[in-house]
Amino acid sequence: MKKFMKSIKARVMLGLALLTLVVGISWYGIHRSGLKLGEKTREGGPSVHQLYASTDPADHAEAKRLYTAYDRVMEKVLMNHPELRPKWQSVPPSENGFLQWLDLLDSHGKDVPHVGYASIEMPDDICKMISGSDTWDSLTVQEFLLSKKELMNEIRRIGLLKRQSAAGVGAYRFQFVTISFAKAAMDLLCADARVAADKGDGPRALESLQATLGIARHHTSIEVPSLTHEAVGVLGQLTVYATAFNEVIPQLNLNADELRHWRKELKPVTNKSFATVLRGDFYTGMRGFVIPLMDYDPEKVGGREVVDLEDMYDEMAIATKWAMQRCEWCSPMGFWRGNHELWRYKTSRDLSPKGLECFDVYQGVAYSVYANGLIRAQALYRCYDAAFAIAAGDVPPVDLLTERAFKFDPKTRVLSFPDETLNKEIMTSDNIVVP
């Protein structure tokens, strides 16, 4: 079981590492393609994020002025491409889990606020026990959690909030989410669930897992979830499932009704539609990263440079909408089988030469790599859901991709994917043992 936990986390963390390179690689490719990006207004000077973090009131005021200018640029892009406009929700700050999560990140940030350096320090022995590379000691973990009681109570409280929204939140606050902090928080909540299960406290264990999913949901259920936000959600969801099936449920004597309740409460929180993530990634990346990267200030840059930038932004928007349409046309099965071919059928009638360049940069890393990961995660979710159903004595759902029944051995309690080449190509995890 520990081997399975480690394999899950290793694969997910590898995916996260790849995703953190998406923006950098994409923009390197755009520079290489020869697209004109305009002149910087403060060549060699501090970035707008550094100005915002400065303790000098003049720097802070300049940052706010620039952010306002960037908002005007983004609004013009959305006016030209209304399909990409976020549908903002109205959530009071007291109920907004995403906003409160960002506030918590800010309060635990290091060096530069709003950039994402927050982390939760853990001793090596705790890290090893949580990762499964060392023997689990429930008492030692409990003592560590108690030493972090104030922080863990706040993380739990935020995780249990049901609503989230990015409305009114500056994109600079979440264009790069702090993955290390989220991962540590979710790992510790799952560790708390294990400690509770060791004591036979089922309700506490379930609540800790729900709080873990809540942190994941705050990233994935905002109006503009980026690729990295979705990656945090996948990491949280798979960690919860692996913890529940390998470490928590086996310690508890849950009856069928309780298992059904757990199944309902631990439903996936990540987006099913890749198009939704593409739309969110466009907004988050454009407003939080691209426009500030260009250091574009309408009050200082005029004439030809403005036309060049507007042209580039339009081409990026058109390429994003084109990709969203392709995603919506396919079922998960068709999306997986045609993923690499899906992006190739583009002509000058679909995209302009510059649009084709933009799209080629994106699809080379973000679209294909992340789309595969999304389908893998959804297939795993379906398998865990089937395990819940079997444990409760209910009819399990079929495999997501093949639409065939999962294989289940009642003697070993092992649940596995159908014997299909399609599954073998994407599923590399060990089999799931049904409680």
C-alpha cells in the first residue's frame, strides 16, 4: 500500500513539475517565433509585483496604477472575445474559501508577498512517514500536528468552506499558486485523518479528508482555474483517495450506509472539461502574467507598439477558443485516442499564421501533456468510485475509457482496469484493494 501511495504522489508531482514550466516554455517559444511584444516601460527596473510588495508607498502606488492599466488592457481583450469572459460569482468574503486561502498564503509568505513562496516546514521524520518511506508512528505525527495546532485549525476551517470565487481578486495574487504550501497542507490533513482512523474516530477522519478536498476545490472551482490550479486539485484528489483506501478505511469498521456516505462526500472536485481549464488558463495567464510581463502601460506606450500587442493578444484569444472548441467535440475516450491528432487539423482558415505559431507553442507542452494527465486522473477517479460501490455492495460504474466493467477478484479484493491496450498505455499504478 505504501508503494502505491508513493507511486501516486511521484507521478502527480512529476506532472506538477512539468506544468510549472508551461508558461516559461510557452513564452520562450513566442519570443523565438518573432512575434513583436512591444517595449518595456521600466527596462531593467523592478517588476510590478516587486513594486506592489515594496514598503515604499510610492512604489506601492505605482504598482496599483499599473495594475489598473493592465485591467483596462484585459477588459479590451474580453470585449473583443466575450466567449472568454469569466462568469463571476458573488461570494461574501466570510464564505469565500479561495480568498481566505490566498490571505493565509500571504500571511505565511516569505521574501516577496503575492509571488508564492509560502511553505510549511516539517521535520524529515514526519515527511518520511507521510510519504511512506518510513514506518508510520501515529503518536509522533499527532504530536507534530498539535505543535501546528493554530495553523492546522485555520487550514481545516478554510478547507471546510463550501464556496469559492476569484471575483474581485487581483490575478497577480494567483497566477502562480503556491503548490508546496497546498501540498503540505493537504498531506497534513490526510495525516490527521490517519491519526483519527488509528483511534477509531471515523467522523474526524472523514472531516479531515473533506477539508483536504476543500483546499483542492478552492483551486479548481473558481471561475478561472488555470492548469496549475487544476494540477493542485488532481494532487489533492488522488492523495485523498489513496489515503482513504490504503490507510483510513481499513482501520474503521464502516457499514454499507457509511461507505455510501463517504463515497458521496469524497466525489471528485476537479474539472471534467478541459475547455473550462483552457478558458481559465487564458484569463489567469493573460491578466496575471502576460500583460505584466510585457510591462505594457497604455499611458506610456503608443502607436505601433500598441497595435502589435493588441494583435498578439487577439491571436492568443483566437487560438484558445479554437482549442476549446476541439476539446468540447470529444468524449473522454475520443479525447484520449485522438489527443495528439486533435490539435493537428488546423489550416489558415482556422487560424492566422501568428495564431498558428501561438498554438504550436502551447500545444507542444500544455495542451497535450496536461490533457493526457487529466484523462488519467479522471480514469483513476472512476476506478476508486467503483471500489467504493463494491465495498458498499452496490453496482459499480464501468471504466471511463473502455466503458467495460472493471475486473474484481472477490478473494483478493483486488480491483483493476479491463485488459485493454488503451488502459495499459495510461494506467501505471498498482491495483486498488477494495476494503
